[in-house]
Amino acid sequence: MNFTNFGRYILLLKAAFKRPEKWKIYMKAIFQQMEFIGVGSLGLISIISTFIGAVMTLQIAFQLVSDFIPKTIIGSVNRDSSILELSPTISAIVLAGKIGSAISSEIGTMRVTEQIDALEIMGINAPGYLIMPKILAGITMVPVLVIISMVLSITGGYLGGTISGAVSPAEYIQGITTDFNPFTIAVALVKAFVFGFIITSVPAYEGFYVKGGALEVAQASTRAVVVSCISILACDYIVTQLML
Amino acid sequence: MIEIKDIHKSFGDNDVLKGISGKFNPGITNLIIGGSGSGKTTLLKCMIGLHHPEKGSVEYDGRDFTQLNTEERIEIRKEIGMLFQGSALFDSMTVEENIMFPLNMFTDQSRSEKLDRVNFCLDRVNLSGKNKLFPAELSGGMKKRVGIARAIAMNPKYLFCDEPNSGLDPKTSIVIDELIKEITEEYNTTTVVVTHDMNSVMGIGDYIMFLHEGKKFWEGSNKEIAKTDIQELNDFVFASRFMKAAKDKF
């Protein structure tokens, strides 16, 4: 994003958070988006998180071959990696691809087929009606998905470790329960909140200002995913730097 | 009544509208015609506020739209119905939900009252019983009619139609034209139709404004249009072999 785009992005967000014409209709849209973002992504996030947790355990076990390092470390490392980094960031990047492209192409198609013009002619605040429910759904449902992802990633680590024999169940459980710092959860949730905002607002911006036809909608969708992923990684660093 | 005064609009170095003025009266069908690139759609978008003219005014019964703040503009927009070239129906909503949408947003009517209004509008455009269909299940002509039904749902004072006949067969085009004319006369709306369809011009053009290269070249009625000796207008009106043959015959 250059400065012009960033300025337009801020102005669009300002327009999106104006007072709604009718809260009842906006609430309905928010719940629809929550279902789309939350329930609709649950399966994908569950599969990815479980496998990442399992693979993480195997890789940590492969690297920690010294007799001086207790195997309980495998559980501890997996827990902290999952909570602090893997669950929020990998989930966010996957969601940027799934949800971001959907949001961008939905709003972009509405733009090129004059549906957004139709909303504006009716006197409806189009950014508010189209974008605000998505952002609110994103910042509420992405943290929920990240919490689920954490649980499944740690569970996946347990399954992967015990099935392969890399770590015993008792050692793994001892590992994940030793020296647990609850603040890591807070860091992860702040990240999830920020990522939820990026995943919904950046694609909405890209879609809202599409000009042209199907090709431009597709290009906007690709751009939305790329910009979202870069923004997620940049914000991941910033939040980590600020909070840890 | 809508009055436009000295509208100028350019995109970069391209001057699209070069000082257009005119009056559009209620109860009659006002047409803006012209060739491709003449500026008619840009003029329509300036009138409804989708484009901002660099100079000039657009007055809705004396209220200058270009000088109003956002809230005041929204109030006028609630009085506007618009039929878009591609109908612009909301894909995710059924026919019923599309027509009910402005009622949901801006009225406190009960569900049964809104449903009555939806059914009335659908009946008005001869689409009774099509409530539960989605736009993807409709033909081009049906989409246009649903677009009209949505446009009239709020009893608009001003009705705008952008190329209402594009992509339609001649028979369906006439149906749409007649519907627009009937609604205009029945509800005394100020109707502005942008078109380059000569059937519409001859059929419903009570008042016609001809644009050429961003300027108003001629204004009059469909009864007068065939009698003019303006070269640019004649080139436009009698461009088709059919119209040329008709002119030669009569």
C-alpha cells in the first residue's frame, strides 16, 4: 500500500464505522458474517492445527536428541510455539486466503455489477452495510478460531507424539503443564484480534475500489491476499515486540 | 422537477460534459439520448450524485444536490428510484428480499405491510408469485422488471433508468418502456431515462435531450425529432436502415 491507498483505506474505515441506518439489519449481517467466518472456517482450521501440532512434536523430538534434555520439553516447546506463533499466525494466513479472497471478490463483484451504486442511490451507507459487519465478525471470530486452533494443535502434538512413540503421554502432559505463563494466551489473542481486523478490512478495501470487470476482480482478490499476508506478518512482529 | 444548470464534468484531460442545462418535468418520460461516449450516462451519474460535477448545479424541486451535506443528500436519495443497466439486483437476496430491502432500511412497517407492498410492486411489473426466486434464476427482462419493482418500492418522486432496454429483445423492450411510462404517469414521478434505443425514443419520448460530444445539441419531443435538420441528430436517429427506410417512406 502506498500513502494514497493507505489514506483511502483509512477514509473507507471511517465511512464503514458511521452510525448504521438500522441496527437490526446490521446485526443480522454481523451474525451472517460470524457464521461465514467462524463456523465456515472451523473445519479447515481444525485439520491444519491438528496436523501442525503433530508435526511440531515430531520435529522437536527429532531435534532434541541429547540425554541432558528431558522429553517433557517437547510438550513445553509445542505448547508455547502453538500459542504464541503457530495458531495465531498460521490460522490468520490460512484465513486470509479463504476469507480474504471471498470478501474481496464478493465486494468487487458488487462494485462492477453496480450493486454498490444501487445501495448508495437508496441512501444506504455502502461501506457501513458491506464492510462493518465483516470487520466486527472478523475481530470476534478469529480469536475464537485461534483458541480452538491452540487446543487442537496441542492435542495434535499429543496424538502425534504418542502414536509415533517420540514422547510418552505422561511426559507430554507434564511438559504442557509445567511453567505455563497465561500471558502468552493474552499475546495470542491480541494478535488474533489484529489479524481478524486485517483479514477483513484489507480485502474489503481492495474489493470496494475495483474498477473494470471480472479480470480486475480476480486481480483485486489476489492483491487482497498478498497484502493481508504481508500485513499479518508485519503486525505479528510488531505485537510480539511490544508485548514480549 | 429536476433542473440541471451548466454541468461540467471531466476525467483527467477528457472533458465529458461541457456545460449542459435542462429541465425534466414530472409526469412525462424524459429521455437523454446520444451516441456512445456522448456523456449521457456521465450526466445521469452527475444527477444522482455518483459523480461530482466540477461546475454547475442539479436541483431537485429547488434543492441543489451539489451543495447539500451527506445527510441532506441521503434524504433526497430516499426519494430516488433507479433502474440500472444491469439491473444491479443483490445476488444473495431473493426477489422479495431485494424489493423489501429499502423498506427494511428506511421504514418501520410491519412484515405483513412490507410484504403487501412487495406483492403490489411485483404485481405492478407483472411478476406476481416470483417472490422466492433468486436473480440468477431470472431472465434479462425479468431482472429489469424486478429492478423497476425495487425502484418503485419506496414510492419515489424521481425515477432514473440507465439503458433500460440494453440486452433485451424488441418485444420485451417495449414492455419495459410501457411500464416506465405507465408508472411515470400514474405516480407523477419525474422520470429520466438514458437510452440510445430508437424504439424507446419514438415510443415514450415526451421530452428528449440529445447529447453530442458532451454538449446538448437539441431538445424536443418524439413528434418533433424526425423533423429536425440538425445533421448530428439526423445521423443518430436515422443511423439504422430501418429508420432510414421509414423516413424515406414517410
